[in-house]
Amino acid sequence: MASIPTKAALAPADRKPLPFWANFTAGAIAGVTEILIMYPLDVVKTRMQLDTSKKSVGLVGSFKSIIAEEGAGRLYRGLGPPLLLEAPKRAVKFAANDFWSKTYMELFNKKKMDQNLSFLTGCSAGATESFVVVPFELVKIKLQDKKSTYAGPMAVVRHIVKADGVLGLYAGMESTFWRHVWWNGGYFGSIFQVRSMLPKADTPQGTLMNNFISGTIGGFVGTAINTPFDVVKSRIQGASKPAPGQVPKYNWTYPALVTIAREEGVAALWKGFVPKVLRLAPGGGVLLLVVEFTLSTFRTMLGPPYI
């Protein structure tokens, strides 16, 4: 992987790369682990972003309100779609990142990645990934909404398909596209830069720490850049279907950014930033740590020429 060369950092040049199923499984295990640990922060983030009032109760207040009014179990409502999504999402993310890095290096006649190519590759991988995640994100947002009365994920899918057809599952596609483009660009671009600034690791533990630091900083930068787009996505996907002839208040991403800033203030574009960054910054570190541990376990199990 060009932007996060974790396997290259840990593997000698003559060690055979692990098969696809091993990387796929490692990504799935890491993604599920990260979600189970960090998911309540995603619920709180969505609630804060769907709140159109100018008065916010903040991260702690949102947690207290959800638990007091709806029970602690509500913090895991909507968990099904992202759990089902994680394996294909990680597979698409890393496969797309690898594909675009090779494509751009050949296109621009580069022998190795640089900062600009790392950012461009990340943006392209995010754009590719966005086409996979939209239906799952839509179902998740509908379930996380405080006003939600759906019994579960399939109830949401049936309602949307009945009302809007199969294409209704892609509501918010444009805003999701921009959210993933800017997050992945900031994430992969930052990781490349941070890794080049850190001391070279001489041990597997040192490499692990460098990956954790790089992933955490990358997650922070990506989140800071893409949160306004995430706010718009939540508003678009969380909105009810407008009456015939009525134009939705939040329709296209960039005009919606202007609308929110004008009506609620510029700070509203970063609603939910604290729970989002608390999840995605250390979550990126958790992801890399679990991936490396799982891949190391597979290498030990398979033996030479993988070890």
C-alpha cells in the first residue's frame, strides 16, 4: 500500500506478501473492533449534527441526554449497517488506494510516492469508496435519529425502497462523495507527511508506534477537513421526504454549507466534531494496531515464505 506502507515497514524485501484473504480478514477484524469500541461516539456525533438549534449541550450533555431519555442501548442503535459494511468498505478503501497509487505513479512517471500523489491517491480512493457506503450510511443515519421509529435496518430499507425506489437508497450520494474525498485526502496525505518526519523505527514495536502516531494525526486532520461535509450529509440523509413541488432545504453540498453557515453560524459546520475526532483519530490508531497484529498472526500461522 503506497500511502500506508505498514507491510513493507515490517517485512523483509524477500518475504512473500500475504494473500488477499489475509489482508481482507485483517481489515474486517480491525474495522469491527474499532466500531465496537468507538460507535457510541458516532451516535452522539450524528445527534449533534442533526440538531438545528443554535444552543448545543455539547458532547457530555448529549451522552447524558441519550442515556437518560432513551437508555444506554440507544448508543448502539444503527450498529448493524456499519458492521455489515466494514469488510467490503475496508477492502474497497485499500484496494482503491493501491490501484490509484499505481495508476498515478505510472501516469506521472514517478518511481515512488510523494506528498502530492499521496493526497491525490487518498482523494481518489475516497471517491471510489463513497459509491459503496451510501446505502449503509443512509440506513445508519435514519436509525440514529432521535425521532426514528424504525424496528431495524431492514425496516428502513423497505420503507425507502417502497417510497422512493431502489435509487432512494443513494440519497445523499453527492455529499457522501465529498465527505470521503476530503477525509481520505487529508488522512493519507497527513500520514505520508508524518511518517517522513518521524524517526525511523528499528523494531516492530517502533514501527507499530509510528503507525499509531501517523494514523492518529491523519485521522485528526481528515476529520477537521471533512466535518462540514459530514454535517451536510447527515442533514440531507436525515431529512424527511419533501412534499411534491417543494425544494429540499438541504439538497446539494456546497449550497448547503452556505445555508448552514448563514442560518446557524460558521461554527455549526463543525457540529459533532469532538465525538467524531475522538472516534476517528484514536480509532485510526486502533485500526492500524489490530491490522498489524492480525497480519503478524497470519504470517506465523502460514509460516515460510510469509514469515
